[in-house]
Amino acid sequence: MDKAQPDALRFEGRILFLSENPVAVSRQLKGDDISLEEALPLRDQISTDEITPAWICYYYDERLGAFPYLGLKCGEQFPLKEGLVKAGGFAVSVAGHRRGKGSSREASPYAELCAGIRLVIAESFERIYQQNCQNLGLLTSTDFGLIERIRKGESIPLSEFTRGLDPVSTEIVRRGGLFAFNEARMKGEVFVPAPSSACRAMTLAEKIIARHVVLEAANNRVGIEFVQPGEGLFVQADWRFSHEYVTPMAASFLNSAVGEAVALRNPERILAFRDHLTFLPHSMSEERKKSGLLYVARSLKTVQESFCLKHGIRLHGELPDGDGSEGICHSIMAERYAEPGQVVVGTDSHTPHAGALGCLAFGVGTTDIASAWITGDVRVTVPPTLRVLLNGQLKAGVAAKDLVLHLLALPFIREGKAIGHVVEYQGEAIRHMNTDERATLTNMAAEIGGFTGLVAPDEETMSFIRERRGLELLLEDWMHGDEGADYAHTIEVDCTELGTMLARPGDPGNGIALADVRGDVAIDIAYLGSCTGGKREDIRAAFEVVDAARKAGLRVPAAVQFFVQCGSEDVRRYAVSQGWIEAFEAVGASVLGSSCGACINAGPGVSSSKDQVTISAINRNFPGRSGPGQVWLASPATVAASALAGKLCGAEAWLQVPSVKP
């Protein structure tokens, strides 16, 4: 990392085509060098879960080089095995559209880098993945013409890999990574030019960015009047947070770059969370436990605790009795910390959750957060804004999750045309949504491929903060988009036409109306939880279904496991006080302590075999994300209804005729 790139580069190693055809991939691993034509079709929409499945991220050093692409599904096979990429001498990796979608885990490009990959080529990239590559010094390109030039042994000018980038990103690539760039920036050796945009109408996201632009890093001068999409700059972060998957790697990167004696900037504005792996022992196989992997995973907790203690960082950790955590980082950020108009950055792609409160909340990678610990700011290329106009009101029983699953199935979204955009939700339906429901929409901007999700703050926002925190905040006049602001695209949705939605196994974009599902689909597991599905209003909506069944004397079928997991202890305590938890237990649900759990394949609720079918309130159902089985995504109420029916089922069946089992 952080080695300045030469003006021209020659790639000595082989080219690995990540093909849909497992035979084509296996041939390359055995030593054959195939052509692009032989490799077609290339794998599209490769997620970071496939590049580095969750368990691989327990490692955070060069050992990751043994593991890239272990979760890559080619056809119906998983042809990549431990050590094969590194042993194959590959220097270039090639894929199709939307490479690196999903999690913000920098372990993915770092694993590729440690395996010898120096250049990744794709038809398009997800924002965080590409930014992580730049931060690490791993080159990226969408130019497939480079393939033959590399095979001929040509020296490729560095300018080929900076074409189209803003000046800041270009300089980061030229210097070989973010740490080297920031070291020079903090010394005054390199300057980020202040945007010189003329007076213009701005979106809410642009206004927030403009107010947080860092003019002089050393003197902490902040704020300008105008910005516009495409400008590269740094913004001061009001909150910076990480969780146990990332804190150890970020601390390791930081120590390597600047030494262990480093002082963090404003540590009182830095938070850490132990939320992802608190239930891991319940789902890890005995084989992996015997291999020592559980010990490796538990070491993440120890390293994070030591780092937080050393630097005076507040850590929201495990509960004293070991039954879960204080809560999921996204949930706690919205419930306790984020405020309208702020900038919030976190080491998770679902950081946009807090955008429901009218702040600019976005995910960053390991290098970004490690640098932000010492600079207090993060780099941003001002994103365009996609406006989603939600006309009319949602029908009773139709939730924000149904709405976002509908959006994810739209061709505009599936084709990646919203990548890197702020997704701002407007319209009548938004005005009638509570903040928890809005958070489902902003949270899953990550699945859309957006930079973040955003809802302009209003009186509902102030009411949420007042109720959850006891704070009285003022709604400031500037906290909305200007009339005449430039939106890159507008999607309009007639919310009155929407019904219950699902996403079929394999991808959150596999949306289908429940009414269009043919035949009965029996389920084995129902999981109600995660940052997306464990909020107060999520639990309430599921409770209404469960309460109707309880009053009718019904229980979850013996063949179905129904797990309920709140997103935070604040939510769980409220649910207990309202009698909701008692109702879940009365119908046979297993109620767990607050944590991420099954969403990250680390806790009760994961499948254990390929033939198991799960219906889940989580936000992702990539292959292997929550076990080897088939995962359908749905709203919390639909999950509860399906748990009680033993098959895919809508909530209205229980709420309208509670005395008759669907």
C-alpha cells in the first residue's frame, strides 16, 4: 500500500476472467490462458460477499491473500478454492457490471491485492469498492481494450487509470493510496483546490456537503457556499464510527502508516460497536471451530477493545451477560446520535440508515476511516442526486420494505444507473411515514448502489429525536433542497398500486409481488431482525400479526423456526414494556438479544443446508449471506405472517380474518 505508481505500468502476471461458466474458470486455475471471448458471459453483479465471504473477514492482514473469490458463484458451482488465485500468478481480474456491490468491506480488494492482483477491470464498479481500491493502490478500469495490450506486454500509461476521475482521486491514485496523499495534505505539500462553483440552486445533499467542505486541513477551516456534482473534496465528519469487523484492520493500517503513537482527532466524536459477531458461536460449524476460526473471530473483539481504551473511544459493546450487544451500529446512530444536517461516516454500507433524519450518512472503507481518525475528514466526490417521488399513500399493511423491494426490481436500478447517487425520497408517502420506516428506505440505498439515502427533515424528524432522546432541536430553514435544484433523474412511484413484495433468493433486486408467486412455498426459517428489520416500528408491525394469531390460539408450526431479534436494547426494552415480546414468545418464537446475527451469517436464523428456505427481514440475500439455503426477503409483517403460516404469506391474511388460519 501507499507506494507511488510509476508513470507507466507493465503487468507481468496472468489475466483471470471471472466467468459465468465454471469450466472456463477452472481451466484458468489449472493454467490455461483463455481469451475474453472464451470467458463470456462474464459474471455481473459480483458482491463483496462473494469476493470475501463473512468468515474470511475475521482475518485482517496479508493472510487474506489466500481467500479472494471463495464465495464466487459461477453457474451453480463455486470453483475458487483457498490459495488458487495467488498460486495462479494472476495480476489482472476481469468481470462484468456492478463489480463490488453490497458490503463496504475493504477486505475484498485487500484480499485481491494480497493475492497478487494489481488491476481489476469491469464494465462498471460500485462506488465504495472502487474507492477502496484507489485507497489501497489497486488500479481499476472499465476499458476492456487494455486486455490485449497487457497480453502483448505493453507499458500502460498511468493516465489510463485516472481518466474521468476528479483531481483529488487522480492524485490519490498517482501517489499509490490515501495514506500517502493525506500525509502530504496534512503537511501542506499538496492542496485540495476549493470548489469554485457559481451561485446555483442546490439539493439538500449538496447543501450539507458545502457546509462541511474542508478548506485547510491543518487549520480546520470549513464551509463554502456552493458545490456541484463531480467536484472532489474533503468534508468534515460530525461522527465517525466502526465495528469489530473493521476496527482491527483500520488500526493495523494506521499503525503501519503512521506508527502506534498517533493521536486521533476529536476522539469524543468517534464511536465503535461490537455488534456483528456476538452470536457467532451459535452458527459456526464444529469443523470451523476446531480449525481455530472462532478464536480468530473473537480476537477482533479484543483488538477493538484495546484500541478504544488506548484512544478514549466510546465502545458500544456486548451485554454483561453475553446475550447480545447494546445494539447494531446503524440503529444506535439513528436513535442516539445523528442529527439533521450532519455528516456521518461509518465502516458499513448501511450507514445511510441515519439519512432518515436528514443527515448525510454514508459508508466508507477501512483506509478511509483510519485516515479520518487522524484528519477528522473524509474525501467525497460530490454525487449527483436521484429523486424518488413517492406519490399517494401506501395501503394498510404495505411497508417501506415492500416499496424498496419494488424499487430494486426496476430496470433503472438493476442496470446500475443509480450507482453513486444520493437517493433522496420525496412525496406524499414520505410525509406520512414515521422515521423508522424512512430508515428502511435510506438504509437500503446501499442495495440500490447509491452513495446514500436521504429524507429532508421535518416535524416527524424532530418528534422522533424528542421522543427517543429527550432533545429539542430546531428545524433550520436551509434544511431542504432549493427550488430549481438539479436532479440527475427522477423515478416516480404510485404508492397506491403497491402490494406485498418479496425478493427471490440470490439478490435483493429479484423483486416479485407476493400475488405473482406461483404455488405454496414452504419455509423452514423466519427471521425478524437486523438494522433494516429490527426497529421499533418493525417489531410493532410484526406484533400486530402475531397478536391476531395468539388471540386465535395459534402457534408457529413445529417445522418452522421463528427468530426475533431487536436492532438495539432501546428497542427491546420498549418492546418488552408494550407486551410485544411476550406475544412473540407465546406463539413459539425464539427471542434473541440485540445484534446483527443472521444477517451476517453469524447467529441463530442462518440456514444449515442448501435445501432450507428462509424468509427474512434483512436487506441482502446474496448467495451464502445467511447460510447456504434459499433466502427470500420481505417486510417484518410478511415475515411474521409467513412464520405462522409455514409458507410465504401476506400479513393481511392474519389481520383481516384472525380466527381462521391462512
